[in-house]
Amino acid sequence: MFLKTLSVVKIKNVLLVTVPDDPSDKMVYELQEQVLRSLEKHRSTGVILDISLVNVMDSFFARTIAETTQMVSLMSGMTVVAGMQPNVAITATELGLTLGTAFSALDVDQAFEILNKALS
């Protein structure tokens, strides 16, 4: 499956954000903007960043993901980064990516479980 656009879907009080397989820098920036606008608009308390389709993470993408999780936290939300592939995890570690207060999950189902427990 190849996704070429961002997808932000509200499910109950959670935003499910699906990132395409090879996001451009412009798309990564739009992801951040769209997540924050949607968080405010829907008053959501949780965000799941599904990056399971992403095969390569560059420094801009890594930094933007980290900053977005911090911004969501400042807006009283919780973030779970879901579906990180092993090669992306290796690159993210080499780039010094830390998720701060965000959680990580193997897949979207586990991400929903984490948010349900934390937000209930």
C-alpha cells in the first residue's frame, strides 16, 4: 500500500494521523500544522502518529516528529508514535531522536490501548 497524502481522522477523542511512505519536507511540515490545527479544532486528547509506511527518516522528519510530540503535549494532548520499522528506529536513534513525553507502540491497535489506559 502506498499512501501519497496525509490522513488525519478523528476517532472518538483521538486523532489518527497516517504518514505516507516517503513524505517530502513540505508534507512533514504540513503534518505538523494539520495535527496542531486538528487538535485544537476537535479538542482531542490523544494523537497517534502512524509511521508504519515510512521506510526512511531523515533529520528534518525526525526533528519535526519530536517537535510535534512536544507541541501536542503543550496543548494538553498525548502522542503515541506507532509502527516504527526497525531500520527507521536505527536511523532515528543515530539522529538523536527522543520522543520526550510521547509513547511508542508496535502498531495502531497497541497505540489505542496505550491511549485508552492513559486517558481513562
